[in-house]
Amino acid sequence: MVDITADLSQLNVKLQGPNQLLSSLLSNVKSFEAKSRLWKVQLERSNTVHFPTLKGQKPSRTHEYAGENAKLIEAFNERFKEVKSKQMELNIFAALFSVEPADMPDNLQHKIIQLQGDERKTRYNLPLLKFYKHYISDDEFPALRRHALKYASIFRTVLFKTDHCKKSTALQTDRRKPGKAVVSSNINAS
């Protein structure tokens, strides 16, 4: 399990990076899940190519780890079930040019087709938020813009709250320092 723990630790670091959209976070999770499924099959076959610490172990050991890996896969499925249930809506936001319009909500289908058929779509090769800011106007694509804002703001709101709490805590800590407390009391006395 040491080898899997190392990969899990790398995933954890990726998920904690600043200024990430929900779509990129979910992409990292899906990548790890795909690796986990591969590892399970390989361990069931006693293939330890991705597990240097398991090399030379008995086949029964690798089967045991395959079972533990299956539990990890199940835990990931349960943990991210709600986010995955929103996959179609997230795809509209993150992969607009790859979605099948017929599978999308009725109010977005024609606009998605319009954008997908735009011969100038190479100009859309921008970071996701810049793309929506520059090319999805409220006048021309109101429903699509609202949808994008919803998904862009889901994770940004969490980041804002987290940053705000950190700054608030730092401010309170500064006020408790002896030099800062005197300044604060002088202001109140004035």
C-alpha cells in the first residue's frame, strides 16, 4: 500500500493547489480512479510493475492488495458520487466543444451547436474563464453564461471563504501582538 499512498499523496497536493476550477479538480480525481482500476487488475494478475515495494512478494499478497485497492475505488465512488451526478452540467462548462448537443438541456442546445459550428473556434483556445469572459456574452448566450457562472463560482466561493478566514485569523492574531494592541486602544480612545 506504500506505493498507492504515494500516489494518493500526489493527488492530495494537486487538489489543494490554488485557483483551480471544479472541472480540473474532478479531472485529477478521475485520473487517480482510472489508475486505481488499472492497479486492481494488475494486482489480481500478480503484476507489480507499478508497485516496486511489492516486487518479489507471494501472489497471495498481491491479491490481498487488489482487495484493498477495490475498497479504495469504492470509497472514491462514494465520496465523489454527488459531483459525478453533475457530470453533464460540468461538461457543458468545461468541454463545451466536445459535448453532444442532443444530450444537453433543451435551452442550451441551439447555442452549443452555434458555438461548435463556428469556423473561428480556434480563437477559443483560451483558459476556460477567459473564454467565457470574452466570447460568451450575456446578450447572445444568456443561459449558457449563467450556467458557466454557476460552475465557475462553485469552487471560487469556497476559495474566497477559505482565504477570507485565513486573513481574518491573521488579522486577529496581529491584534493580539503587544504593539498592535496599543495602536488599537489608541484609536478607540480618540
